Amino acid sequence: MFDGRDPIYLQIADQIRGDVLAGRLAEGEQVMSTTQYATTFRINPATAAKAFARLVDEGVLYKQRGVGMFVAEGAQDRLRELRRESFFAERLLPVLREAEVLGITAAELVHQIGRGAEAGAPSAGAPAANNGGER
């Protein structure tokens, strides 16, 4: 499961962010404990705890003493906004720069986006697939 180049705690945090963003973990829902996470995925409990602490610091999770960790209210909206900012800065702007170098007009780009939507690409309102997270 954890086979990327990033440290495991970052991969865990990315997985949980993706689950919150996609709605697989709802706001207020309890998440697996660090011990359960460590046992299930055969990792060091400290690694899971580091991922959870990072998500608490980001406001994605909150800890209820003696009960466990839960998805914070507004977490999905915050993650969506961060992911949108990242999408524009890291993906779209480089594409636009390359299009300019290639002489591709805005009209051509809009046309191609429309063709992509017709070919089965998700609609603007559809949730995006989980393919990583913020780092």
C-alpha cells in the first residue's frame, strides 16, 4: 500500500486527505486510531501518529480526548480549496504557458476541453479521483 517515494507518514496523510475530499470520510466521522492503523498496515505506531498529528495541525482532524480522532467540520471544503489552488498553480499554469509557446489559442483550448468532456471526462461538478494530496 505504501510504496511511493514520500515518507510513509506523508502517504498516510495524503490518503486520509483524499478520503475526506472524496467524501469517503465525512465531517464528524471517527477515523481509525493510530494503533489500529499501525496494526492494519503493519507500520510503526509512531509513523501513524506523525501523520495524524500533521492532519490535526492542518485542521483536517481533531482529537477528542479518550475517544479518538474525528474529521473536522469544514475539512472537505478547506481541502478542496487547497487542492484547487494547487491545481491552478501546479498543473494549469504550466499547460497555459506551453500552449502559448506552441501558439495554441484560448479558443482552441476551450474547444479541446469541451471535447474532453464529451469523451467521458468528469463534469465540472463531479468529484475528482484521489491521486495524491498536498505536501
